[in-house]
Amino acid sequence: MPAEDCLSLEKRVHEGPALTTATFTGMPQADATNAGRYTMSNSNSPKNPLAASINGGNGVFNLVICQASSGQLFWLEVDNNGVFAGTLAQQGSLTGLPIQPKIPITPQVPQ
């Protein structure tokens, strides 16, 4: 399946049925000049964007990743679509926590 643009993929996730399947793959490339900075991009050699498959739709995201601390990363999408930015934090084990049922997302229709 050819990759759809990231905005279409993001719209399908938010407006479509509840998320059932999502996989993300890729390997960050360390920046040789700036310690703690990594990239995932089609402009790297070799190319290494973050590949996403969400509910059967495929897309890629070009990212800059900065290590904020030993347990936290800041991710920023740097392509023309710009659908996300945020942090990833290391967490402890989730063993023993109860599984929560999936709650379907209901799109909000502007009035």
C-alpha cells in the first residue's frame, strides 16, 4: 500500500473508528555534532523516517529528537505536515495494573 500523506493518516485516526492497530518503526540517527540530538528523516543517509501503520493506513514522519534528561525525550516533527510534537518519558513497570476497556472516540462536529 502506498504511503498516504500524514495529514490524511492523522484525520483517519481522529475521525474514523476507534484505533485498533498501530505500529511504529524506525531507528534514530545520532547527530555527530550535537550530543543528545537525533534525527529520523527521509533526508538522512540512509533514509530513516519514523514509519507508522495506523488502522491500515501508512505514513512517514520526519523528526528531530532531543534528549532532555536520562528519562525524557522531546520529539518534534519537522516535515510539512506537522501533526505532532511532544515528550516521551520513561516509566516504570505496568505489571499489576488493571487493563482498561477501549473507549471509542466520537468526532466532534462543529456547530
